[in-house]
Amino acid sequence: MGAFNGTKQLNYRSILFNMKDPKNPDLRRKVLLGQIKPEKLVTMTSEEMASSQRQFENEQIRKKSLCKEMKKAEQEHKLVDPMEY
């Protein structure tokens, strides 16, 4: 089998964590029922393996961050003196 390289080791840990996570019974159920094949499981990202609740929370965090960045860019745009151009 050989030694794991860093990427494979991180992926393996992510799979184990998500499969054992008591807040993520859907992933275990889908794997056990064959809805997610092992071949697919090893290529899934942590985000894809996350529970529905965690995916929702991550999306809310992304939206909040994007909103902050848009407001910041808007403020920076207002601070630019139009006479400079």
C-alpha cells in the first residue's frame, strides 16, 4: 500500500472524522445504503461530506463574509476622490 502523502492522509482523516461525527448520521446512512459509493466518497471534499446543517451554516458564513467585503469595497469606492481622475 505504501506511505500516505500529505494530501491523501488529510483526505483519509476527513473521511474518518465525517463518518464518525454524531452530528452527521446522513453520510453514514448514505454510504451504508450504497447511495454514496466508496469510489465517490474518496473524492468528496470535506464540504460535500458535511451534514446538511453544517453546509447551511457554511453558506451563511460565506454570505456574511461576502456582504462585509461588498460594503468594504463600497466604502473604499466612496472614499476615492473623483477629481483625481
